[in-house]
Amino acid sequence: MKRVFGRWMPVVASLTMICTLLTGCGFEYNSETETETADVSQNGQFIVVGIAQVGSESDWRTTNTKSYATTFTEENGYHLLFEDGQQEQENQVKAVREFILQGVDYIVIDPVVETGWESVLEEARDAGIPVILVDRQISTDDESLYTCFVGSDFTLEGQRAGEWLENYLSDRNMNEDEINIVTLQGTLESSAQLGRTEGFAKISRYHDNWNMLDAKSGEFTQAKGYEVMAEFLDLYPDIDVVVCENDNMAFGAIEAIEDAGKELGPNGDMIIISFDAIKAGMEEVMKGNIAVDFECNPLLGPEVDAIIQKLEKGEKIGKVTYVSETYYDFTMDLENIVNKRIY
């Protein structure tokens, strides 16, 4: 591994943060800052981190990006290069190759999808640059292509959602009732979509009376969530449970359900199960529009920082680090939690 302080090879550290994205997160940016930071970075005073982000498709993603931007600062000894993949793996691969050419010290990738990473990760490995996967994982037989993963256990999230539904139905003596379910899936082949879908399916397999009417990608966006839910409502007159694999799709689903004149909640026509538990999502839980919201912690910046600091000291790290998460449902008093929520 290249040493960062007094490194052997200079880094061409032209700042590639996308200004509009960081401005949206509350950051100021100007060309003078770019020039000054690049010059200092070339002198080897900072650990240079290149991040290939998925995009800015959701409120969760915006908070996640802000976590990196507030962690990898000059004050903390870092110079950050940031690229927004705009939901395209091709853009992320191009960004990683640019990071390699720039000679960064660490590459952080939040993979849009799980497959198709071998070639570019081999290039990073050959260049001696550690790769840290965050939020989403990759599918490969060669785990030496990346240093570690930090993020959520999406399969466990989906499984807990299924278990929550079991208990919900049991409490209402509905164990034997026919339960019609539709799922608004996230970006297909992403770790979040695959894990949450499979986790929920692990539980539903034990219930022959749970009918999965349909499943379709809402692409993790509110607009697409509305579109898919409106389609489901046209196709299926009797839906009991709507599983939304993130909050933004749940917001779209809520709009579509309300526009169709149907009521949400335990005493309404159907309930929504969601994931992410951002502040706006938890507010919908308090209103009764979302029955339960499973937390997906977006504040991964400090976790990645801790891993890099260990690597800098030559310490061993685990291959996988799962962040701690919980859930929130309509039976809980959430007002104080929501008021203190920072995302």
C-alpha cells in the first residue's frame, strides 16, 4: 500500500465533487477552495479518498452523501474526490478508473448493482489501492478484489419485516386469513433489492395464505413508486399489504393510495411496510400511513473513517461490518425520537 504522509508518488487530486449535490446537502463550494485543496493534497498532507456514489435518488442517499462529505474533510486529515454515478454502473466504473489514475489512497464504492465489477477492481488491486464497499455489496468469487464491506444486512431487514407481519396478523387473529401482498422493489439487482426481497420471502414461504400478487421495481424513487402503486391498484382490487423497499417509494405509494380513495392503517384498506426509517418516513408512521419502518442507517462516513484509520496503522479489520439498526411501528410513541432525528 502507498503511504499517504510523505507518499512516494504524487497525487493529482483535482476535486471532482459534484457541486450541485453538495450544495443540496448544505455545503459551500467555490473554485478557490478547489485549487487550494488540490495543491495541499499534492504535497501528501492528506489521505486522499475517492468515492463512487450511486446517485441522489432518495432522501436516504442525500443523507448518506452528506455523511461522507462531513467526515472526509481537511480538518479530519482527508481530501475527498466524489463522483455521482447517476444510477449507472458505467459512470461508477469510469470514476473508479479515474481515481486509480489519480493515485488516490482509498477507493470507496457504493455499487449500483452487484455484478460486473471484476475488471475494474482488479485494476485497483494491481495499483495497490484498497477498495471499501459501502451500503451495497458485489457478487464475486474473488473476495481479494475488495478490502471490506460496511453497511446494512439487507436480508436480515427483509426477514424482520416478514416476522413483524407474522406478529401483526397473529395479534389480530388473522393467521389463517388470505393476505394479498404487493411489493415495490428497489433498483433490480442492487444489494438492497435482492436482500430485502429474499429476506421477506424467507418468512413468506412458511405462510401458504400469503399471496404475493405482484412485485415490480419502483427504482427507489417517489415518482416511480407512485406509478407502480397506481398500476397495482388498477390490477388488484383487494390488496392487504404493500411492501415498499424504501421510504421514497412508500411516499409515492401513499399518494397513489390516497388518490384512489383508499385508506391506510390497521383500520383501513391496507398497510404499508417500508425500509430506511428516515425522519419523513417515521412521520408517516406517526400518521398511520406507514405501519412499520425498518431502519437503514445512512451515516456510514464515521464507520469508513474508522476502517481507514485502522488500515493506516496496519491493524486487521473484519471483512464485513454491519451497522446497528432497529425498526419503528405505529404502536410506538415516536414523537421524541422523530424530533431528535438528524436524517
